[in-house]
Amino acid sequence: MHGNGLPHRVDIARLGEGEHSWAGALAGCPLPRMDALDARVGDVSATLTLIIDRGRPRLQGNCSAVVTLVCERCLAPVALDTAGAFDLVVVDRIEEADGYGADQPVVVAPKGQLDIAALIEDELILALPVIPTHDDTDCDGGQRQFGPAGEAAPARDNPFQALESLKRDDSGEVH
């Protein structure tokens, strides 16, 4: 196990054969793509294991953070527990990925420099929900009612009621 916390970068060329592990928090590192998503990221924790066997590095691990996004139903902030797990082959150039097949994900580490912060940011983005929302009990779903609290919502006409007459023929039969 290496030190306390996670490094922002790992120089794979300086590590020897075998298993190298890190665990801890990713502190003081900007996550620009999460900022672009208007997401506030809390403490990011992760465990990483880099296995170098005959010069072929493989990275396994997981990461987690509390990410605050905007609820798509009520437009209020929603804090989501976000976690991702990964098992990646480390390649020097993207062209090397062709040799592993489509079922084996890869991460590119140019000149042996693995950007841990970018990798963890990728995994957190992949773990985000497509449509962030509160649990049903915590969100009114954008259903707003104006007027005094406790008053029943006004009844609305069905906008498709006029179409009902078009479905009937002269005999009154519905088609």
C-alpha cells in the first residue's frame, strides 16, 4: 500500500513488476468535467490496484462520492451517492486498444503517465444517473398548486374530450 491518499498521477514506468495499491481520498484536485455538468462533488474516495505483469499494466478499483445535481422534476438540489467500479487495461496509445477487443475496456496513459484524477472523474460521470431526481417521497415532481394550502386542486377539462365526438359515427357507435 502506497502512502496516505491517492496520487493525482502515477508514473507507471517507475513502478516495478507486481501489485501496487492506493486507497484514500482525492483531495485538492479540480474536476473540470463535473463542473461543466454543474455538479458539486463532495469528498471522493477510491481504492486502486495497479498490477504489472510482464510489462502489461492492469488497473482495478472503485470510487465513490456524493454528487449534488439539479433534480429534473422539481429543480431543487439533490445529493446522490455515486459509486463506480472498474477493471481496465492500461495502454500507452489508443491504437494499442485494438489488440484487446471490444469487451476489454482500456485507459490511455501516454508515456506511462496515468492521470488518476481524470480516471476517477470519468468513472463518477459514468455512474451518474441519466435523469437525476429525488426519491418520489422527497419530490413533488414539479406539480405546483397555487392558492391556499390544503385547498383541492381545481378540476380540469380533458383536452381530448372534443376528439371523442370524432370517434363516433352517425349511429353513435365508437370506432
